[in-house]
Amino acid sequence: MALYLIRKLQNFAIFSDEERSALQDLASRRQRLLNGRDDVIAQGERPGFVNLVLEGFACRYKILPDGRRQILSFFIPGDLCDLHSDVLHVMDHSIGAISPLRIAQIAPDEIDAVTTQLPRLRRAFWWNELVGEATTREWLTNIGQRTGTERVAHLLCETFVRMRAIGLVDGTGACPFPITQADLSDALGISIVHTNRMLQDLRAEGLIVLKGRTLQVDDLGALMRLANFDPSYLHLRSNVGEETGGQPELDRETTS
């Protein structure tokens, strides 16, 4: 069940059998199933576990007193939600399921034990957190400076590239995409009507197909140019601008 976590973290280093086994063991702990729109943990609750997404999509979000929602990030398979949240007394945001969701709940002391024994995993987890911070900066730039069309195209590029890095894009250029137009609107700070119009424009230009909770990208290069998308903030080892699929090409020097 740790396949996607391993694929993601291998953008930092290629792991030994012992390290892979340790990640597999962590992913087998306390699995929990949730329905779409259920909360994994709500704002104000005390965090007890690090939540690892095994299957499905989730999001980090905040709700304003008048009910408006701001989505702050999306979680896909292999993502760790708030690795160091246990140092906080209560959550200052919520994590909710976008789709039917399977997670593993890992106790912080279990992570501490594994990363003390295997220090390269500790560095890999820090890499994961730094990539998350870089992604937050990119989202702030997206909302603050890009046009509506650029915002939508950028988020589609980001999701597609992240999904491809863990092997969830098929040979036709399609990947699971259970994110609704309402979710996109809440993530991008634009109305649902505006979001729908932007998606229709991208379809009309032959860049994407959205059908049956699936995203198909027919011209990734053109979509990236439209969005001014520079994937360097994701710190992947593959050339994500290529239109062919496949797994990231890993740096063999990391095995030393």
C-alpha cells in the first residue's frame, strides 16, 4: 500500500530494500476508509496521527464564519498530511475527503522511530515537507497574479504532473480527477460560473478532456505554456514537460 509514497519520495532518493520495507510497514498501520466529503480531521480537533493518503483525493481547507470555503491544497495518493501536526494543540484547518478515501493513520512516535533508525527516510520526509511549502508559495502566486484561465490551467498541470510522477497517468494521457468545479472554484478564488467557462475554453482549444471524474491532457506542452507553468517547484527528477508518460528517471548517485 506504500507504492505511491515510495514513488513520490524516490524523487529525493532511491531507497534500499530495508527503507522500502519500513515505508510499507508504516503504510499498513491503522487504515481508515472515508466517504467523499467526510472530514479526516476538523479544525479545532487535536491531531493524533499523521494521515497518509493511500487511495483517493483529499484537501486541506478553511471555512469562514459565513460558510465560504478556501481550499488550500489537494492531497493525492502517496501524500502525507501535516507530518508535524502533532506539535500543535489543535488543528487550525480541516482535512476532508474529496472522493472515497483510504488513509493510513501513523503515530508520530512510529515515524520518529523509523527515521531515527533510517536517517535517509528522515531527510526524505523533510524533502516532502519542503516541496509542500514550495507548492503553497506557487498557489499564492497563482491566486495573486495569474488570470482565471491561467489559474485553472496551472492547477490542472500541477495535478497531472503529480499524478504522472506516481504512475497514475495511463497511456492515453488520462488520470483520475474527482475534483469538482466547486472544488476548483474554492481552490482558485473564482466563481463556479467562471471556472466552468475557463474549462470550456480549454476543452475548445483541444488541450484537455474532463469526463467521468477523469482528466485527459491532450497537449501538455501547450497547457503548460498557457499557464506559465514551471514544474521546478515540485522538485521532480523527470522532465515533466515531455509529452510521453513513464516513471521519473532517478539519479543513481543517490544509492551511494
